[in-house]
Amino acid sequence: MAYSEALATRIREVLGARDGVSERRMFGGVAWMVHGNMAVGTLGEDLMVRMAPEDAERALGEPHVGPMDFTGRPMRGFVRVDAAGIADDPVLAGWVDAGADHAASLPPK
């Protein structure tokens, strides 16, 4: 599945001022790292967000949020936010910041 370049551009705008951000092609999309730790990524039109496992569990109760699942087994500490849930820039920024803040809290790689 091709990723959304428009979504990638929106994510870049949110992460632009952060220190230690890098970008990599992963999972058929683009992922952003903060000091080497994955923060967020694109999955088609959707957003993958890495969070503390307990925060990810809570986030699953929010609209447009589901488990991140590539293999039939959900990835612990990751959620997938569908396109409808990130249509508004401030909402997207909140998810991107949540992922980036978590990644920044981890030891650098």
C-alpha cells in the first residue's frame, strides 16, 4: 500500500522544530524517529503512533483508533489512527506530539 505524501508533509510540519528527528522508509510508508526511537509513521492514509503501552491501551477507547497489527498480532505500545481521526491539523499534531514525546523519553539509540 502506498503512503500518503500529503500526510507525510503534514507530519514533517509538526516535527520540524524538534531536535533529533530523522525519517526512514519502513512498512511501505515513512517512519519518523526521535533520537533513533520510532515515534510515528504513515500507513497509507493512516497514522501509526508509538506510545507507552498503558497510554496506547487508553487510546484504543478513542474514536478512529485501533490496534497496530501487521501480522495478526497487535503490536504492544502502538496504535493506528485512521484518516478520519487525523483530518484536522491540531488533532494530527496531538497524535504526532504524543509519539514524539514518548520516543524522546527513551534512551537514544
